[in-house]
Amino acid sequence: MSDRAQILTSFVPVATDSHFPIQNLPYGVFSRPGEPRRVGVAIGDRILDLAVLGQAGLLGAHVATVFAEPTVNAFMQLGPDCWRAVRRHITEVLGADCPVLRDDAELRARALIPMAAATLHLPAAIGDYTDFYSSRHHASNVGAMFRDPAKALLPNWLHLPVGYNGRASSVVVDGTPVRRPNGQMKHPDRAMPDFGPTRKLDFELELAFLVGCGNELGEPIPISQAECHIFGFVLMNDWSARDIQQWEYAPLGPFNSKSFATTISPWIVPLEALEPFRVDGPVQSPEPLPYLRQSGPAAFNIELEAWLHPDGAERATRLTRTNARHLYWSSAQQLAHHTVSGCNVSLGDLMGSGTISGPTRDACGSLLEISLDGREPVTLADGASRTFIADGDEVILTGWVEGDGYRVGFGQAAGKVLPALPMAT
């Protein structure tokens, strides 16, 4: 961890347990009543309005207007050199020793917005959405449930990052209610499938990255350049209807069981903010093919938690605590594999890690694993129990890395489950 990251301080008060110190500076989109959406960064319990800073000439002429846009996309498109330069400008302006904003009461009042007085929105216009399956512990747990445990991993799993193309239109931001989906499912004790609300609604604790700069069709992104295309990371809950999924996934994979909602956090943590927290990921054996070989620490030491808060309950229950360092396939490997065929990825594309599980039961990233597909209920703080998510439950994901006296965090990605709608015939 760099000395500079440890000694940085801001004139904006930041609590020691805040997710948003000056070492973070995540990007998001916010609005206030009667005002348009625009781009800001989180600092403590405030939002720094980057449109105001741009108008004041504090971020450079080439980005003066991109932060008045209703998404971060225009800024992401400017590329990694611009991302680094703007981050340096913001860090300097917020620094404890810089008088430019600190001592200008009028500018400070316009530029620093109480987060509690703002509404946070989906930070980016999502282009396409791909979900990977990159946690070996998760893949092994699920494989052992539904196949011969000795063959829990399919033959390809240790050779490539398995993934599927999801539905970008149903990606929603933290706080958006999630409607329980209806679908077709086949119960073991019945000869024919039936239709109705899922009985096995689940969460999936994931990270996801957003593509800032894409590639041309037919031109793969080499592993050595993959991270130059990654703007930043968000928390992600890829909600899943397990009974619908089990019936529909063969032979082409999940469809209606996943497409109804995917929740992400409102703040995009820049890759640069996570650099001090790189760690080695799991040993990859057999060694990947050359286009997937990556040198140096490729994982991040991100603590991740999932909580469940039943409607009307006094307390939430922590369902799991795990860590992103358990991911077998890195983000760079995911992106290199995604494009090796010549597939072009584009500005705003969202790439999910897949469920992140650790080596123990209390580090599993889904209720499917925690409850062993409903066979062992989880006891909640109020004495109730769950095998899967009930109507009225709110699922809350959170995550952070721990620095020396500060945290770089993601905030939360939460959603409350609403009952299924009756189907008209």
C-alpha cells in the first residue's frame, strides 16, 4: 500500500468507518428535487458536484461538460489517461491543504451536496451485460448438489472463464424494489411442469466491472491491456429464481430465471482506488492457455457481506461474509476471454463476476449454498427462518477494503422483494 494513500486527508469531515474517504472518490449520478441528473463523487456523507467544478474550470477544459450528463458514460469514454488526470484534480481540490474549495464558501456550498438530500440513480447507461461463473468454491458447491460430487466442476471450468449473456434492460440501482418473478418450473413429484411465482428466490453476491473503452470488432483485447479498458467496479446482486432456473437452463443456460432483475450499487469505485489492495488469487492449475496468462497479483482483498432484513423486523441478519480474493478467474481474464473470439465490447458494458463464495459454509454467496437448496433453513435474528427469500425481505449487499485508518467501500446494493403479480390469461 502506498504511503501517499495512507497520508491523504480531506478538509471534508469523513468518519473512520465511512466507505467514502478521499482514497476512494467513486463516481455516481445524483439529482435534487427540480434539478437534472449529473455526475458526482462521494466524499464522506457528501457528494462533490463535478458539474459545478467543471464550470469553475477546476477539472480541465476537455471535461468541462461531461459531468453535466445524466450518466457517467461520456466521461468513461475519454479513456484511462483522462480518468487518472481527473482523479488527481479531484484529490487535490478535496485535499486538506488546498484552499481552492476549502476557503471559497460560495463555491463550497454549491459543490458539496449532502448525500441525504440527493437521490442516487443508475450511474451508467448499461450497454450489454455478461455474467461470469468465476468462483471455484461456488461452482463446486452447486455442481456437487446437482451432479456427482466427484465431477462437480464441468471439464471446461478450469480452462476458461465460463459466462453467459444476460439482460441489460433489467439492471437497476440500489433501493429499487424487485418483483418476484412468475415462471415455469418442474417439481420432482409432478409429471408435468407448472406455472406460478418462484418458490426459490435467491440472491447472488457478486462484483461487476464497467467497460470504459471498448475494442473494435475482430480485434481481441490482450490480457496485458485488459485493465486499461476497465473503468471501475460495483457491487452486484444477480437475483435468481432457482426452481425456474433448474427447469429451463438445459441446454442453453439461464433465461427467465435471471432476466427479471439485477441490482447494482450506485457508486462506481475506480480501479485506481483498489490498486493498493491487490493480492494473489487462487493458484490456477492447470496453467491457463497463453492468452489467459496473467503475471502479478490479479485479485483484490475486498470484504463482502450479504444481509437479510425481513419486513417489520428490528434487525437484519448477516447471511454471509466472504472475500473477492477467492475468485479463481480475474476481471482481466474475463475480459480477455470475452473478446478473444473478436467480440467487441462497448462503453458501459457490465461484466459480473458470478457468485463469490469462500471455502466455508458461512462464506457462501447464495442461499442455494447456505441452505443446501432448502434442506437446512437459516435462523434469522428475530427467530424466524429462511431457506430462500420471502416477500417483504430486503437483501443488502455491502463491501469494502480496509486501509490504514480508512476504508474504501462500495456503499450498498439493496432491494426489497415485492409479491408476484397475478398473471392475466
